[in-house]
Amino acid sequence: MSYDPYPPHDSYRPDDVRSSPDPYTPYVPSPPPTVTYPWQPPPPPPERRRLPRRPALGNHSDLRILRGAYRRQRRVATTAALGYFCLFLGLSAFAPGLMTSTVTGGVPTGLLLALVQLPVTWLAIGLYEHTARQHVDPLADRFRKRAELDARREAAR
């Protein structure tokens, strides 16, 4: 076994022929030739792929519309549930007199507002499902049908 004082990752070897007259510039070897033997023909040029006639699915306007509709749907449902809860917390912190006042039958307003939180959450879930059925699902179905049609066209080629 022989000892090599210059590991392979070292960029400078004193026995290398240097093209630069500056001794402080590191040696950068030239890339290997692409042809192994001079009598071999050059490698074939890379194949050029045809661009699709339609834009890619990620850039499609329907996908942007679908994302926007889904984003609005999440915002509306989240604002309904979280907004009521934040209102309840704000009233508890800053209006204790209102929260301790009694409504009919001696029930405190705070307890009544806390019990209303459950129907408000159900309402937010119902709103989420309603907007999904009315706005988001038809867009998703249209986008899915168009993607299936595009896939069939590509398979037919």
C-alpha cells in the first residue's frame, strides 16, 4: 500500500501542469472529454420535448379559483366560530358586570352566552358545509373533469 500525501479532494497538486502563471491560483482540471476514442462519433444531441398546447395544471386558472374559494370558505367558517368565542372572552374580561347580570329565571348572562357557543359552532360547521356544496365542490368537479379529459388526450397521443 502506497501513501499519497495529497488526498483526492485537494485542489492543488505540485506535479500537475498548471495553465495559470500565478502560483496562488488553485488548479482547476479541465472537464473530461465526452468522446472516449477519436474514431467514435459524437454523442447524439438531447431530444427536444414538445411543449404542451395547454398550460400545466399547476398554472391553470381553475386551480387558482378553487384555492380562492376554499380560502374564503375557511375564513368565513373560522371567523364565525372564533369570532364569537373571542367576543365571549372579551366580555368576560372587560364587562364582568354584564356577564354576572341575570336574565330570566336567575340564569347569569355569562352562562347563557357560554351555552350559546355550542350552537354557534354548529352554525359555523353548517356554514362551512353549505359554502362547500354551493361554491367549492362544483369548482372541484369541473376541475377534476377537465383534468380527466386532459389525461385522456395525453394517453391518446
